[in-house]
Amino acid sequence: MAVEVTWWGHATVTVADSGVRVLTDPLFTRRLAHLRRRRGELPPPAAARADAVLVSHLHADHLHPASLARLAPGTRVVVPRGAVAAVPGLRRVAAARRLPVTELRPGETVTVRAAHPNGDGPGSGEVTVRAVRAAHDGRRLPYGPHRVPALGYVVHGAAATYFAGDTGLFDTMAEEVGAVDVALLPVGGWGPFLGHGHLDARRAAEAAARLAPVSAVPVHYGTYWPIGLDAVRPHEFHSPGDEFARQAGLLAPRVAVHRLAHGESVRLAAAR
């Protein structure tokens, strides 16, 4: 199998490819401001084991310094260009935990090598991570929306895996992302209403149709919810994963949808 995907909840995913573990947008907390985790246990300590972490944008549920503090020293953190200057908490955690930080713009790449594949010694596995544009206002106030752009990432190893971060549809999505085997697509959010620059289940299915991956995994739903709003549009919490699978069956019938439970993994083959 080319790649193993484990969904820990929200936008937190481990992509294991070529002996390299890549972790996306780690969020390891029961409560964040007005949000609390309503489904799934907190990820176990092993979830923080990674050769690199990809941070898609600066919103607090995607760039969470306290969760980054659980990383082992030496873990590379990849962020949008300008994030270090914009987020003092990122600077403090990176210095305290000795986390090298790489800043990327869309189109730029970084090579990630496996530190300890199989957990028992140095290895030669590596992947290339390419940053791509995301149509999302990923600012961390008070900084403006264009100072630190939101990103998606494509992990190129034995397979090509697209992590969309947060994004809306945009006309050149398929062209900019390129051919991929696996797409990790946001299909919901953390509240009863999605703002501009997000994918709901139907728009995510349209993204799957445009990208035409072999497999798609819905993420960014059914984990966190605002305190006191359980009765407000509860289907927006419970149903986006199933609705994405239904919509993808209509719009992208050749894409295999893998709806994971929290902490569940799936092994997927590449097309090539």
C-alpha cells in the first residue's frame, strides 16, 4: 500500500508515506475558546509523532501552539510565509521545543526525510511537500488577510496526497493542485454556519470531481462545536461526512470515499 491516512478529528491527519510521517494542523485539546470537543477521544500521545507538521493557516483551530508543544524536539514545522512574524506563540514554542520552522509560499517545496522509520533507527525514506494556494481568509487578527496567505499542501511520495486545509472552490484548483491519488477535503466546520472560503459537503464533492483523485477522505467536521449551540442546526455537526459520500457518489462516482471514525486509519494505493 502506498499511503496510510489516520484521521484524529477536525483537520488533524497523519499521512504516512515512504516511511515518513506527516501530521496536519494538530489540535490536541478538549476546549478551544468557545469550542469543545464533542466527538472522539483526544488523540493519544503517539499522534504527535511526526517527521514534519504542516500548518495550513493561522486560525487558532489550525495553528495551535499548545498542541505544537507536544511535538518531539527536531520535528519540522511547515507554515505559510509570514507566520513566524505574525504569531508570537509559534516563535516561543519553536524556540522552547527546538522545532525548525520552514515558511512556504504557494508553489514552493520542502523535502522531509524520515528520522526513524519503523521507530528503530535512521532511514532513507523521504517525501516532497509542495505548498498550494487556498481560497480562505486565514489571517490571525490583527493582521490583514493578504499578509499571511492560507495554504494547502501536496505530499509527494509513493502517492500524491492533497491536504486542502480550509479552502473554498476556485477556478484553477485542479490546475494548481495537480494530479493526486488521495484528497483530504474539508466538508464542514465547527459551527452551524459556514462562512466564505469553506467547502461544505456538496462543494467538497465538486472539488473531488475536479481533482479526480483515486480516493477522498472527508475531514474538518464532527469534532468541535460551540458551547450552548447543540440544538442549532445539529445536522451541520453530525451529517457532513455521510452527505459528502452521497454527493460524491453523484458528482464524482469514480472517487472512492473513505469516511473514517476518529482515530481510524485507511491504507490506500496510488494510481501509478
